[in-house]
Amino acid sequence: MNATTASSTEPTATMKARSMKAAVQRHYGSPEQIHTDTVAVPAPGEGEVLVEVHAAGVDRGVWHLATGRPLVIRAIGFGLRRPKQPVMGSDVAGVVTAVGAGVTRFVVGDEVFGTADGSYAQFAIAKEDRLAAKPARTSMTEAGAMPVSAVAALQAVEDTAKVESGQRVLILGASGGVGSFAVQIAVAAGAHVTGVASAAKAELVRELGAERVIDYRTTEVTELDEQFDVIIDAGSLTSLGRLRRILSPTGTLVLVGGEGGDSLIGGSGRSLVAPLVSLFTKQRLTGMISATDAVLLGRLAMLVESGAVHAAATSTYPLERTADAVTDLAAGRVAGKAIITVRDVA
Ligand SMILES: NC(=O)c1ccc[n+]([C@@H]2O[C@H](COP(=O)([O-])OP(=O)(O)OC[C@H]3O[C@@H](n4cnc5c(N)ncnc54)[C@H](OP(=O)(O)O)[C@@H]3O)[C@@H](O)[C@H]2O)c1
């Protein structure tokens, strides 16, 4: 569907804005190559809305899509030779400015958060079932930080690990995007949380509710003389065998990510092997692939409204500095979430 066939609810301002600024990466390579360019404003098709982007979070996935690494991601639909979607970004918080045919959940003017392909731009198209109403309690900037990372944390802690009150939970990568939300969600469930993070970010993890923080640079956590009922691994670099050593005999290990590894499949080998090893032990070992949808975003919004979850320390970057944001995240220079602020709003 093109812009002229979009819903008549499209406002005049958007109709006039036929082009927009966007952060693009047309070839796989260093994220430093991400640059701002002028591209056409997309038009919403059936079941889609056009969002005027206010803020959009940065997560590890953006680095993977910019670099095309590991190579397997190119084969699973993101573009064999170059990114299929050159406009980067997935997280989004903003205002609906046009609706496509058949959209029933949103009208122009609604404040929303969720995921949209190509959200590092002034406007982005989102499927209506990938959006929810922005929690009133939170700013656009905070809401933009949440969708990918907080939904992954929600699925890891509540749906996959089924964390219960009183359990001992270890969260690796506790200072990062997924981990900072996972700490809060596990604490809200009544768990005793130990976080693993670098010393510089330990205070942040404590503020999120962790009872204890272990610095992975000075302590090999898998050598601890204790065991955990649940391990959520968003640090993504520790071997399955080592993690099993500190998991209780009937405990659950959730492998959220997979970093490092070879150029073909990267660190995802652990998640492929985990279910097979699970067959021969009472420990439950599992990977997970999160998918943001309206139901999960609604659950997240309720946690936010209750005060249990917020976006931890955030670093904001204007659209023109998207390359710096992705580079800083990959280099470990970001605590919590990096956020691209497209409109200068709170
Ligand atoms: N399964 C899914 O659907 C899904 C969804 C979202 C993300 N992910 C994956 O989850 C992982 C985390 O993503 P993210 O966006 O949260 O990344 P992030 O924000 O970059 O956080 C990475 C975390 O890992 C920690 N870390 C770095 N090196 C470490 C080491 N050697 N040992 C232990 N911890 C270490 C960092 O600690 P410091 O910063 O304190 O050094 C930080 O807390 C990535 O692999 C990502 O691809 C998967």
C-alpha cells in the first residue's frame, strides 16, 4: 500500500513529510558505518500503523544485524548479501500518525511502544499486534528502551524459568539490557537475586534489587561453592558445563543469548545442545527466542505501572549518533540501555 491509499486519518503534517531522516546501514560491516540519510516515509499497509518515533532502544541484536555476524543470521531472513532492512532499529516508542486498513486497536494520536522494523528514523511502520499503549507512568524515552530487552527478560524469568518466591536466582549480564530488566522481574517475583556484572556497574544492579553482585572480571562465578535454583544467562559467554556446576540438581538454566563462538553460528551452539543434555539430567536447560507481541507488552506495561520495573540507567544519543550508540554498547560502555532519541522529548 502506498501513502496515498493509507487511511484518511493520516494527518496533514505526515502527508507533507514525504521524506525523513533515518539511521541506515546498507552493507554489513562495522557499526561505525551506520549513518543518517534521507529516505522516503513508509506507508502503513493492512494491519499496520505509522509511528512518529520519539525514542528507540539499542540492544545487542542491532549490533548483530549491522555486522551480519554470526553469518547464520543472514540466512534466516535478514538478507544474504546486505541488510534487507537498511534502516536500523527495532524498539520503538512514539505516537501513531496514520493507520492502515483493518487496524482496530489504535487511532491517530495514540502513544504506543513496541517493535517496528527500521525504528531509528523519524517515522516507522509497526504491525498493530506488535504494539501496546505506552504505560502512562513512564516517559517516551524510557518506554523506547524497553520492548526488546524487557520482553526477553519477561519471557526468560516468568515464562521459561517460572521463577517463584524464595528461589535463589543468578542473573549473568545483570547490568545489560536484558539483565537489568530480568533482575527487577525476578525481584518482583520474590526471588533472592545475585547479579553478575562488571564492578563499575555493580551499584546499578544493587539498586535494581539484587542482594549481591559478583564481578566477573575478578571472580569466576562458576567456581562458587553454592548452587542456584534458576540461572538466567544474558552474559552469554559461559559454557554449559560450567553453568551446570552451579545449578541445583533440579534447577533451570535459561540461555538468553549466545555471544562469542565461530563466525558461522556464533555462540548459539549452547542453545542447540542444551535441550539434548536436558534429556539426560533432572536439570532443565533451555535456550529461548523472544518475540514481542501485544500480550507480552501489556504484561510488561502492568509491571511498569505497578512500579516494579523501570528502564535502568540510560544513555541517550540523537539519531545522528546511532553509530556511537551501537559501538558503545558493543564495547561495554553502556550501563542498562542506550536509547536513540529521535524527538527531543522526555
Ligand atoms: N533470546 C532472545 O530472544 C534474545 C533477546 C534479546 C537479547 N538476546 C541476547 O541476550 C544477550 C544480552 O543482550 P543485551 O542486549 O542485554 O546485551 P548488553 O546490554 O550488551 O549486556 C551484556 C551484558 O553481559 C555482561 N558481560 C560482558 N562480558 C561478560 C563476561 N565475560 N561474563 C559475564 N558477563 C559479561 C555485561 O556486563 P558489563 O557491561 O557490566 O561488563 C552486560 O551486563 C545477547 O547475546 C543478545 O543477543 C537474546
